[in-house]
Amino acid sequence: MSLAEPAALPVATSAAPRLHVLKRVLGRFKASLPAYLLLLPSLIFLALFTYGAMGRVLVDALYQRASPKAPVRFVGFENISAVLADPAFTGAVVNNLIYTVGTAVPSIALALLFALALSRTNVVTSALRAALFLPVLIPMVAASALFLFIFLPNVGLLDYYIGRLLPVLPNWLGDPDIALYAIMIITIWKNAGYYMLFFLAGLQAVPEDVMEAAHLDGAGPYRRLRHIILPELKPTFLFVTVIATLNAVTQVDHVFVMTQGGPSNATNLVLFYIYQQAVEHYDIGKASAATLLTLAALMTLTALSFRTLANREGGP
């Protein structure tokens, strides 16, 4: 027995640090357990309806089913190849790119203009802010129904006023050359007030002492805007650009209500294309493949944007 006792000492000595680390880990877990319990409902919903749905899309993109009662058949990447070769998908992507640029740029420009004009808080600016933010509270379906009445040919409000200036009135939603630009107006009208809030918050972070010093040095409004305000708003610009891009891809209610992707697929956007494949053609594999490609593009764009933001904030 006396010979075995010295051999047991190193084991006990080496086990002591491990027990200490284990106690520390258990102590931290016990301290943070209430926070995990509070987050648990949100984590469950996130797992079920976000990551679970993304996983289901990934699986469905690899399979094909000809009809609701037909057996499921593994096809690998054939669905993705079929989507990329589909002219309707290509047209929807082009339409979405035009739609994204045509809505994001004017919306962000108007939002910045509104924020600069209403940065001072008083009774008048507060009322104007509320009026500009009001379209955000209107559901897109209701806004689309309103603009559908405005765009009615010959009898709509727009033609009523423009008819006094133009001898020939365009068919705003029936002409393939202008239908996409007509639905852009709704998005710009609805989102400019929303983006204005972010710029108003960003303007609050602009140092007042720097602005006052520039004013005392003789810098005019344009030079203060160019050299002080806009550089300070770069993170806000980047964030709003990402939000505007996501909105341009995910907002499709007005297409459902007003044009159904027509005329001649002139207003067919990517999300409406996915709806057509899944619901009208019951091609779940093709719809999932299109969804997967869209998610990959959006996640890549978002990651690059926030990486750029992080690099700028961490730079000199």
C-alpha cells in the first residue's frame, strides 16, 4: 500500500485544475441561466421559422416533384441550373436590379433631404416628421389599392391633372416601358419617411462643437455638409442602403395587387417569380432553388456591407 500512495498524488494534483475550471464554467452557466431562459422563446421561434425554413429550402432545392401526389425525386443541382437558364428568372433579376436602384437612390436622397430640413426640433418640424412618416404606417396592400386608383387610365387622379398638360396620356400600369417605374413611385413614397428616421438619428451624433467651429471659420452650409455631415453619416448611409436593398427584394405586395408581374413580365420581380413557381406551377424545387440563390446573394451583400462598416469604424 505504501508503494501505491505516491503514484496517486500526481493524479489528484492534475485533476485539481480541471475541477476548478469545471466549477468556474458551471458557475458562469448558473449566473447566465436566467438570461438564457428569457431568450429561449425567441431562440425557438428563430430556429423554427428562420433557420429551420432555410434548411427546408436547401433540402427542397435538391429534389423535384412533378405534382402534389407524385413521388419526390432527388435531382441534385438540376433545379438551380434550370432557374439560372430560365429567361423569366433572368428578366426578374434585371427588373429587381432596376427596381432596387430606382427606389433606393431616390428614397435615400429624399430621406437625407428631409432629415437635414427637419433636424431642428420644434412644433412645425415635429408635425412634418409625423406627416412624412405616416406612409410607413399604411400597409402596402392598402397603399397599392390607393395608387391603383391614382394610376387608372383616363379617370385616375394622375391622368386628371396631367391631362391638362399632355394631349396623349400614358397607360401607367399597362405600358411595359413605364409600368416598373410606376410601381417604384409607391415604394419611394412609402419608404422615404422610414429612412428619414435613421438619418435624423445619425445627425444627432454630429459634434455640435465641430459644426460651430466650422461656422466661425467661415464654412458655408455646403462645405459643412460635404466635409463634416456626410462623412459622419457614412455608417448611416451604409446601413440604410442595406435596408433599402432588402426592402426592394422582399416588398412584392404592390405587384400582387396592381400588375401580377405584367404587362409582359415588365414588373415581374424575383419574389413574385418564386411565388409563381411555387403556387401557380407547383414547382417547389425550382422555387426553392430561386429562393436559395436570392438568399445567398442577399447574405453576401449584407456581409460585405457590414464588413466594410466594421473596417471603417476600426480604421484611423
